Amino acid sequence: YTSAYAEFNDENYEQAAAEFLKAETQYPSSQWAADALVMAAYSQYLDGDFAGAILATDRFMRFHPGHADVPYVMYLRGMCYYRQVSDVRREPGMSAYALQQFQTLTKRFPRSPYAKNAQNKIIILKNYIAGKVMYSARNDMHKENWTSAINRLQSVIQDAQETAMTPEALYRLTECYTAIGLPE
């Protein structure tokens, strides 16, 4: 554990994560096991190994569900997904995972020090997901696939009213209905 911290302080995050995981697996019932998992996940996060960090957070949640660091681990897991969110032209899978993780965190631990930041990330992610739907709706409109565009736009209006995309969705929905001959 001490050598893992030395590697961490030297910013050798990959080696630090390996050492922390080794400490946790060799001494799973020690007082340092939970902390070693948290530090392993954080080291992997800093190293950009988001999949490894997610696995470490899963292991932590499975073996230490009542630990005081659960809010932080949930936040770290959400950040692993959040950092993998790409532009709106791609699948929104990571943003949906991040959104779910941050919503769970704010629901279970509303007074944790991570809840406010998670709430801000929720707003960003909802706008991002609505932006993805709007991008697809615009493509449908360009291809004159009015039914699909209408369905997508209605989903933004119904499911993402608090986002910045709602006014445009209403405008585009009016365009779609006008294009199919329903101007009322």
C-alpha cells in the first residue's frame, strides 16, 4: 500500500493502480482494502483507463456497500462515463450511463459533497442527449422522413422539457406538420 502511494505521488498511475489492486487482493479483509480499491479506481481514472476504473468501482460497491466512500465512488464511476461522452453524431450510450449514475448519486446521497457537481452534470447530459435526438430529427427532416422526425421531436418535448432543445423542437415540429399538410 505504501509503495502504491509512492507510485501515485510520482504520477505513475498505471503502476499505482496495479499496486493498489495487489494490496487489496492480497489483504481483502484488512482495514486498507476498501481504500486500496478507491485509490486503484482513482489512479486508473487519472491514467485514462476508464474501463479499469469502472471495474474497480464495481468491485468496491460489491464488497463495501456501506462504506463512507460510496458517494465518491459513485461520482467517480459517473465521471468515468462522462469523460467518454463523444459528439452528438455518435451513440449516446456513455451519456446515458453517466446520467443514470449521477441521478442515482443525487437521489441516494443528496447531501454529499459530490451531489451539487453531479446535479450540474445531469443538466449538461440531459441537454446533450436531447441534442443527439435533435440531430437525428434534423437528419430525418432532411430526408423527408416526417414520421420519424415527428416522433423524435415529440420525445424531446415530452422527455426533455427542461433542456435548451425544447424551443427548437417545437419549431421543427411545426415545420414537420406543415410539410405533411397539417398546418393547424
